[in-house]
Amino acid sequence: MNDARDDIQTELRGEDPQAALDEDGAETRVLQGPGVSPGIAIGPVHLYARAAFTVEHRLLAEDEIEAEVEEFEQAVIRAEHNLAKILALAREKLGDESVQIFDAQMMMLRDKVLYQDVVYRIRNERCNADYAVMGVMTQHRQRIEASENEYLRDRANDLQDVQERLIMHLRRGKHLSAIDPDTIVVSENLTAADLLLFSRRGILGCALDRGGATSHVSIMARALGIPTVMSLHGLTNLVRPDDLLIVDGIEGRVIVNPDEATLATYRTRQERYRRLLLENEQLAPLLAETLDHHRVQLRANVEFMEELDVLEKHGAEGIGLLRTEVLLLMKGEITLDEEIQFEGYKQVVQAVAPEPTTFRLLDLGGDKMLPVAHREPNPFLGWRGIRVLLDKPEILIPQVRAILRASAFGPARLLLPMVTNIEELHRFRQLLDQIKHDLTREGHLYDETLPIGIMVEVPAVALMADLFTHEVDFFSLGTNDLTQYTLAVDRGNDLVADLFHEIHPAVLRLIKRTIDAGDKHGIPVGLCGEMGGNPRVAPILVGLGIHELSASPAYLPGVKRVIRAIKRSEAVELATRALLANDAHEVGTMLDQWLAAHGCGFDQFL
């Protein structure tokens, strides 16, 4: 494992810790980034640079102004027609749900604020339309790019695409999508529309300098089954056209000019993964049950409406975590409108029924946008989660009302984020009783027994889990935050990221303590952190007694495959030894040896 601190010192010495020469003298480089779409691609590089438009200011004569406004309107119309064709292609390749990815851009074209700002600049500054579009879009894009919220930053890509599309149509140009077939696209950034059009040319994979798992292009990559790794920061400057590339979207790795041994290994893994995809189709309807008949429920973590149509395909038993803050981000702000929320939640519940939908209330703060302008010196230990909601009933009440109303249309559960003490639950229960009373008086139907659960992501809650069992209907372990708080490691900080270990014995002991408290009092315990989607860790979690695992849909078949290949009785023995280990390295070694001995080594599943 590379040590980030050593890498910094190496960079200062002018060395590249990830570069080597293969047998032919070509430079081999290995880069790591988030694998946002699983799979393995091997092929030549196609360097793609999106068209850059140079816009110059032109002062309009008085009699040119209205004609320029009309030209802008015609460009919007042409852009709408162009997007309509892309929507039709998306519907043809991926089905009706996929078209929602492009709805945002359609809405942006007719967004009242953006449209009026452009017209205002044309008329009042007497500037040409493309200059006005560039100015307005850049201003809005810079505002959301400055956000600490990853979802908002990724929406900046949509604004960029709309900007380029409008300027292109103002100049009567065409969107170029010429890509060589059977290549791996390497680019600084792409849009979902780019990837959809490129898919018609039969590209093998995608490696991008920018972007994240919440971007529309990553959603499109997963939907199309194109192996993709993002946030590689400089890959476009390292590769040349026709360099050989391996894109490992499973482990988030890109290898430039691999040696023959590495190439042979990845060709074997590529074929194994292809066979697994075929087998997963048969695996989806089967239960996640061990060889000695211990049952684990597998549910999905969901952020986007576009993901609903793949739940059944991947064998998800409902939604274990619906991140509502993502669904409700409109134009860079959280929408608080109860009716908008209700219609969205109703749609989700109906789509997922008869399986349950678990709604996590808005988890604001930390790395997510807060409804205030000020910044906190340490947001992860500050005003976030349930603390914000209890202090801001104008945010909490409309959302709870909307969720309760949606519960009349299918099974639902409500999950409270970042709970740290029982008093917070008491305050929430008082508000909930009042909300139910008001809904009944107004004649709204809802599930009066809607289950209420809490995220266990603060060590204090795990340590006192037995007391919380008297207050809630279920627990959901948020292991991303639980690990970072337990080990005092910021997982987003490159300097200490190598110290972030979810299988550290201290974290495992907190998980075990929570599960034991749940078992004693009849409270089901689920896990919805990234740990839940890792097949390698599944035996330990089964051994600890977890009742439910929730992960991104694409990772559920791999977890199910491991669960169905092991015995609970043997996993209990493994988990017991892991709890007594000295550190995460010891647990990892123990786990890998156990998997190999039981014929389900990690490589067999990935």
C-alpha cells in the first residue's frame, strides 16, 4: 500500500512512485481513483478533448438587440430538439427511467432565472448572446463548484454541458461524437450525453481526470455497463493515443502500458467477471442465505430516481437507505415544498413496493450543504444531521409530513441521521406526534405504525445501544462515519487515508455491541456504509450477526454470492477471532486466509 506522506516526499524529490518500465521499455503507470462503474476494460487509448469555445464580447447596436434575443430563443429551441434526440436514444438503449438523467438539462434550458439573466444581459449590456450565455452560466457554475457538497459540484457538469450546447447552437454547429470503436476513452471530463453517444461506437471503458460517483456520467456508465474510473487528476497528460490501458472499475485502478504478466492477469479477471455477470442474472431472485440457512436481507442504497429500475435486476429487497438530500437538491438548494417531496416519495414507494423504502431524513452538514451561509471550522463535529433538523423545524416538518403521506402507498421506514443522544429522539417523537395529529385532522392517510430507526454512526450511540433499543424500531450502522469517528481519521484526507480501516477491531467491536443489543431486545440491525457492499468483508459481518446489508445495487450480487457460499457457524468463529485481533492488518490477513481456505477467495468473486 502506498503511503501518501511518503509519496509527497517522493514528489519533492522529483520521483514517480507509480512509474516503472515494462519489458519493452514503455513506461508503466498505475493510478488510483474511485471506480464508479464496475468491470474491467483493456484496450488502446482514445484521447478525447471536448470542444472549447472562444467567446468574444461584441457591443450590439440598438436595432440589433431584439434580433439577438430572438436568436437566443431559437438556439434554445434547437438545443431542445437535440436533447430530445438524445432522450430518444437513451430510452431505446436503457428504457424510460434513463431519460430522467437528461431532464435536468431540459429544465435548465428553460430555467426562468437562467433564461431571464441571459436576456437581461443582452438587452441591458447590449452584448452578443453567446457572450451573455457564457457569463451567466459561468457565474452560476462557479457558485455551485465552490460548494462542499459533492452532488452539487457534479451538477456543475450539467451547467457546463448546457452552456456548450447553447453556444454551439448559437453558432449553428453540431455536437461531435466521433470516437474510435474498441478503445478506452480518456478525457478530462465527459457528460452523460457524451457517454451515451460514444456507447454507439462500442467503446470499451472510460477513464476521467474529474468527476465522482454522484455525477450523471457515472450513473450513465453503470447503466450502460461501461467500466469507468474517475478523479484520476492528470491522466490525460500522462497518456498518448494508442497507449495500452487497463481500466479496473471494481478496484478503482488504471494501469498505463501494463507488462505482460499484469496483462495476462487482467485478461483472466476480465473473463471471470464476464462469466459472473451472466451468473448474477440467475442469482438475483435467490435469497441471501448461508449454507446452514442463516438469512441476511440485501437492500439497496439509492440516491437517484434513475436507480429504481435496476433494483430487481440486482436482487435488492427494497431500499435500505434513500439519501433524500440528493433527491431534493433543486437548482443548488434544498426544496422544502411538501407537495414536491410527497410526489417524489410516493413515486419511489410505489416503484419499490411490496418491498420497503427506508427514507433517511435530510442529512445536512459535514460534507453536505447547510441552509446557512457561514462555514464551520470542523463541520463533521458540528451542526449536522438531527441537530440541524431539530433546530430547523421548517425543514423537518414538511419532509416528515411528505414521508408519512407517501407511506399510505407502500411500506416505508424513517431513519434519523447523526443521532448522538436519547434526548434528540424524545424531541423528535414529540414533533412526530404533532405531525400525525395534524395529518389526521386534515384527512390524510398514512401508516400510523411507520417504523422509526436511527443511524448508528457515532461511537457513543453504539456504546449505549442497549438504551436506544427502548426508543427505536431498528438500527442502521453508518460505518463510513463510525469508522472515521472511532479511529479519528478523515477518510477524505489523502495524508491519513491509509489509516482508515473499516475492519479495525475497534470498529468491529462497536458493530458487534450494536447487534447484540438489537438481538437482546428484538431490534433488527442493518448496515448501510460502503462496508456493506464489500464481498470480502461479508463473512465477518455474517459472523457478527448482521440482519441486513444495504449497498449500491451493482454490488449486491457479489455480496450475495459470498453469503451463499459460506456457513454462518464458521463465520461466527472467524468474527470472534477478528474481534480479538490487534489491528486491521491482522484482521485482513486472517480474513483472506479464511476466504481462501473455504473456497471463496476474494479473486473468485471479482
